[in-house]
Amino acid sequence: MPRFLSLIRLDENDVPAGGPSPELMQRMGELIEEITKAGVMLDTAGLLPTAQSTRLHLKGGEISATDGPFTETKEVIGGYALLQCKDKAEAIEWGKRFLKVHGDEWTLTLEVREIEEG
């Protein structure tokens, strides 16, 4: 079965005050439990803010490092999920359900990409 990487993109400046509510965390936990029991979820996690990250850049054979936050960035990857689904349509359906648990106060983009195998 193919594997898919879902990348959750968000604008760090447009996150609801206080971050995810306890209710959202409960709904998300229930959905993750359902996805796991269905044998689809392989791994998932949220990522710390860019203020706690470092970017490495290769140009002309030289590597430079820049510590966050990255103010020029509008959207960043806020989390990911690694899914094993029968096809892309199934991965997209799980992604839609994940977005819906967030409610109206969040603005998110979820990118679904199939992993190239062997």
C-alpha cells in the first residue's frame, strides 16, 4: 500500500491565542486514535515554532545556517502525519477530517504527497 506524507501548513502569526484549546486536542486525539485503529497512521507530530529552529542553506558548495524565527515566511510546516492508505483519495479524506476538527478559528493548509517508493 502506498504511503503519504501530510504536511500541515500554518501562519505562525495567525494562530489562535493560547494555541490549540483542550477541546481541539481532545477531538484531534480521538481522530488520531481512529486513524491508528484503522491501520492508516504510521506517525504524526506537531512541530515547535520556527523561533526554535535553524535553516541550513547550500549554495555554491557552501553551507550557511540561520536561526529562527523567520519573519519573511508566511506559511510554515506546523506538523505532519505519515499515513499508509489504499490510494490518494483515502489520504485526502483523512486530511479533510483532520482539518475539520480544528473549527472556524484556525486557518490551515494540508498538503498530501505520496512517498516515492524504492
